[in-house]
Amino acid sequence: MDGYIASQPEPRDTRPTSKMAPASPDRERTEAHQTEGDHPNELALIRAELAQISSRMLTKEDTGKLAQEIFAALHEELTGLRTDLTALEERGDEMETVAQECTQQHHATETAITRHGNLLLTLRWQVEDLENRSRRNNIRVRGLPDSAAAPLTATPEELFKQVLGTDAPGEIRFI
């Protein structure tokens, strides 16, 4: 309240207002000391501020530890990648082996199918030839029942004797 009642007004800061954000408290203290003209304290404040900044800076040991951590992490990642690549290489080799085996089996199957086709064709020709030969040797006799109660050799003999007109006893030779 004394400032409001005092007869003399206090000097105001005539500096233009800045558009910048307010400065850090350390800087305000430094500026306040500059206006007062207290140079030894200003130097002490600067030294304290420099000490504080240098204490926050990384040291050689800190950067070494950080580099070691980064290298260790990279080494782990590379080891994992190498393991994955080795596994993929093995799988690729297995797939190539299986593909080669499948190709060989395919060729063997094609060869066997071709051979079987040729054998079937040969067998078809042989069966056709046998059917034709057996038809040439067969004699069809009309009137001969499909099922006979008597022995079959006697019935055709009697029929052939009648057809041939012979009464000669004896068997007809069937070839």
C-alpha cells in the first residue's frame, strides 16, 4: 500500500514490451543484476549457469556407454536377422529338393504311363487277333440246344454223321 500512497511515483520500465515468451528465471536474474551494475555477481551467475549446463552435458564416459548400448542392441538385431536368414535359406533348400524330387517323379510317371499305353495297345491288338482266330475255328451248328442233358460230345457226333452221311463208328477228332 505504501507504493500507492507515496508522494513520488516509482520509476516504470520504459522498455517496449517484447513479443517473445518470458525469459527463464536465471536470465531475468542476470538482466536484473546488469541493470544494477553488479559485475562480480554477474560473473558468478554466469559461472554457475555454465557449471549447470556442463553438468547436464554428456561426458566421454556417458557417450561411450551409450555407444556400447547401441552396438549391443544392433548386434542382437543382426544376430536375429542372421538366424532368420539361415532358417529361410534352409527352407529354400528343402523346397528346391522337394521340387526336384517332384520333377523326377513326374518324368518317371510320364514314362510309365507312356509304356503302359503302348502295352495296352499291344494287348488290344493281341486280343483282337485272338478273337478273330477263335471265330475262324468255331463252327456254328443250328439246332444244337444251348443246354443239353446228355454229354455234349455224343450229340455233335450224331449230327455230323448225319450231315456227312457216314455211319462209321468212331469218334470225330476235335482239334
